[in-house]
Amino acid sequence: MPPTPHSAILEAIDLINKSTEFVRAVFSGVRKDTNPRFVRIDLRPILIKNNLKLQVETNDGKQSVAKNHNFEDFDLVSLFESGFANILVEHKNGSIILQYNQKDEIKVSRKQELKSPDLEHDRSKNRLLQADDPFLKAVGISDNSGSIKPSMRDKYRQVDDFLKILVPTLNAAIQAGQIPQPTNEKPLRIVDLGCGNAYLTFAVHQYLLSIGMPILVTGIDIKQQSRDRNTGIAQQLGLTQSITFQAESIADSELDAVDITIALHACDTATDDAIAWGVRNRSKLLLIAPCCHHHLQSQLKVAPEPWPIVLKHGLLAERQLDILTDAFRCQLLKLVGYRTEAVEFVSDEHTPRNLLIRAVRTNAQPDQLEIQRYREMRTIWNLNPFLEDLISEFL
Ligand SMILES: C[S@@+](CC[C@H](N)C(=O)[O-])C[C@H]1O[C@@H](n2cnc3c(N)ncnc32)[C@H](O)[C@@H]1O
């Protein structure tokens, strides 16, 4: 006989089945020794021809697919036991959160607050951030009617797609034990370096909070006006307990170590400052989308043979040096103990700066061949990557 589900699971299932009380449920994260098919599953009640149905939206990290079911036909017990580590169930009077820790023990917490379901059938597909979310209005991405402003569509897609990479990377790192399962006592700590208007900072905060993950988020920008604006928005949304902003340069920041360092289009060598900050502070994950690349562009006087056939064309020279800058960054991260990849995080129709450096701290020692390759590359090109000087003590 299969074991009886935990009493908190039965309580949560009961809340979902009270379809007129149910608001939404989110399943995310990965339980020890399991491998759920989806990164996240959302449940919510929707009204179709005056009948309440259960909408189940599965997201595999690439796309979301929504299907509608009769409440009584859907197998909730199997879903609860399919390997998700964080389960949030909201109802009209509050929420229940179930979280499995690294030892696969279940922790249950409850909150009381009034909530109301959104029963509309037609919600925008494949987005983690709903356009009418109040934070998107507060930061200026959506207008008062809850639609994305035409001028902010690209930023919205950048932020939403950045999240789509961050979330599965975070889940995988928690599952692999590289990041401990966040708890109320030890929340997940994230810093956004060069946060500007904090679109990404708030998005990460709101999304992770919405799936019941305890978090502390800090946004850092050299501009005092960014700090003032963003702090005002955090106050307006009542979020100052878990999101704060500092006005300082990345290189001089004395913020305590964090689990995840992110940066979206921090200018030129501020991207290197962000990577170096993450390395020095032993961040377990780095997700860095570089911006403009001027440093190596200005260093290269003569291209090595036979590369002049490429670099005599201004446009190709610029692209080649962008590639070299990011390749040096990835290799340096590898040499200091990170598993590193360069991935495309958003389609280039939303920004030409659509490369993301994703690095996970493994502490693996680099082999001699990789060190040799790095040295040869910089010798052949006679270039001195900015990042190398910043993290020389770790090389
Ligand atoms: C292109 S904006 C990107 C802002 C935001 N991440 C976004 O994607 O909307 C770059 C931001 O980095 C900040 N910045 C540049 N250099 C910095 C540094 N050395 N330390 C801290 N912030 C810096 C700028 O003030 C600016 O707000």
C-alpha cells in the first residue's frame, strides 16, 4: 500500500478542492533524489462558461503549457508527491507553504491574509511575470491598466527571460547541494550589481517570493538617485524587509557574501567588477549579462596573423573583440573554480546584448591545459583582460 500523504498535503489538497476558496498554487524546486519533469507548475481556478475549472500550467524551463481540468478529475496527490521542494497554496484567507529541506523533511508554514482569485481565462502565455503584477506598474514597466508600456516591452522580455534561466539554474544548484535549501532563518541572498531602475531586482524578488522562497535581495548602483527611487518603490510596495538598495560602486561595495550575484547590462568594465565581486565573495551562482565592451577594443593595436582579414572590417573587429572579452571572462571563471557557460538569454530582437554568462561554483581545480590555453590566447592577441587583474589573487 502506498504511504498515506502527510497531513499538511491533505490540508493543502482540501484547500485546492474548495474551488470557490482556492486562489492559486505554485510547485517549484526539486526534492532530494527526485527529478520532476517540470521546473514549475501553477494551478489556478478559472471560469469557463460559468463553470469553475482547474487550470494547470506546466513550465519545463523553455515554455509553458496550460490545460484545464475538472477539479474532481485531477490527481492532486500525485502532483504533490512528484518531487517538488516548494509548494505554495493560496486561498481566500491566506496561504500554506510546504518546503522540503536537504534531508527531505517537510516544513509547513501558514500565513493569514486576504486574497482573491483571478478567474480570467486568457492570461499571457509563457511569461513568469504577469503584466498586471503591481510591481511592474510601480517600476514603470506596465501602465495603470496593467498592460506593458510599448517603450518597456524589450526590458520586460529581458527580465522575464533572465528569470527563466535563473530559476532552473537555482533549482539545480539547490538540488546538487551547491546552495542550501533557503529557510526563513537562512534566506537565499541575491545581489543585483549595477541595478539601475531595478527592473530585474524587483522581478527576481517578487517571483521567488511568489513561489514561497525566503529571500533577501540587494540592489547596488553607483547612482544615489537609483537608490532613492528604488527604495521609494520598495516602501510603496511594503517590501523593505527583504529588498534593499545601496548607492556605491561595485568595486567598493562591502556588502556581505551572497549566494547569487546577478548583473544585467552593467556598463563595460562594471561587468568585470560584478564578476570579480561574485568571485571574491564566493557567490555560488553568477548570472551576468554583459553590456558594451570597450576595454579590449581600445587595447588592440595590431591583430595577429591571419586575423587582419577579419579585423580590417570595423564591424567584424568589434564583434570579434566582444567575443574575446566574454571568452576571457568565461575562461577566467573556469580557472577560479566555476563551471561556466555562455548562453543566449533573450532573443536578439529584444536586445543585441543577449549573451549571459552563467557560472556555478564547483571549486574544481583547473587542469594545466586550460591554464595554458588562457595564457596562449592572451599572448597571441597581446591583450590584458580587465578581469584578470581584478581576480589575480585567485589565479
Ligand atoms: C545600462 S544600466 C542597466 C541597469 C539595469 N541593470 C537594467 O538592466 O535595467 C547600467 C547601470 O550600471 C550602473 N553602474 C555602472 N558602473 C557601475 C559601477 N562601477 N558600480 C555600480 N553601478 C554601476 C549605472 O549607474 C547604471 O544604472
